[in-house]
Amino acid sequence: MYQRIIETKVDVTSYDELQEEYKKLIDEAKSQVSNAYAPYSGFHVGAAVLLENNEIFAANNQENSAYPSGLCAERVAMFFANAQYPDVPVKALAIAAHTRGKFLSEPVTPCGSCRQVLLETETRFDKSITILLYGENHVYKLDNVKQLLPLCFEKNSLDGE
Ligand code: THU
């Protein structure tokens, strides 16, 4: 038996240090939290997807009294972007979350199901998606979705690769 150490790289930065394109994407994600439908959790999430054609699709979480029927902000935004532009790769995604009247001070991190969905888009277009996780104190920047989901199951896995 031996151990394999699996590392992930996260740039810990801040909003002010980011390039303008990424600031704008975070601004879009932040502006979406006010439209979230989150009466059950009170956890309001905004997500913004930047496509290669420079269009931005932004959305938020949509909850339901039958809890599992709701959907996270990342998936609402990503599915809508892919539905409108099935042939255009995604360049970047930003998320921000607001609860008890303020944005999280540390970066919000996506749930496992969202990571899996984001990975599908990344592999589908074979194009890395920059991930920006917003917090008031820090922003985490990841070069691609794989950094968020080590030991992932992806389409190559179906071929036994
Ligand atoms: N949620 C998101 O929209 N994105 C995340 O990254 C984490 C969780 C939503 C789902 C649910 O509406 C609420 O936040 C609490 O889990």
C-alpha cells in the first residue's frame, strides 16, 4: 500500500486585486442574490457565467417547499447559458452568497452536484473554466473545475479511461 497525495491549487486573492473582467463578473453574481428565491434556507446565492463570446448569464438559487426540487444558483446559470449557446465555451464563473443581511466574509464554495455540472461543461468544450469564489475578505480563484473536484467522474470514465 502507498499513499497518493492529491493537491489542488487555489489562488487566494481579493476583489481589489482582480482584473476588471473578473470584477465585473463578481459584481453580476453579487447583484443576483437579491433575486434569489430562498425562503427556506435564507441563503441567497448569485452566480454569473462568462461565455467566450463575452455574454454573461447570471442567476440565483431557486428553492422549493419540496426541498430537493430546488436548484443552486450555479446550475441555474450554467444550464441557462448552455441552453442558449450550446456551442460556445464558458470562460469563467463567479459565485457570491448572502445570508443574515450580509455577504459571506470568506469565499462561498459550490456543492458537489454543482461541481459535477460545471465539470461537464468544462470537459464538453475541452476549455478550462476560471472559477471565482467570492468572500468579502478573500476571493478564491481556481484555474479550472478539476481543481474543485479531484478524483472526478467524467465522460472519459465511461470508456474505462
Ligand atoms: N446553494 C447554492 O445555490 N449554491 C451553492 O454553492 C451552495 C448552496 C443554495 C442551495 C439552497 O437553496 C441554499 O443555497 C442552501 O443550501
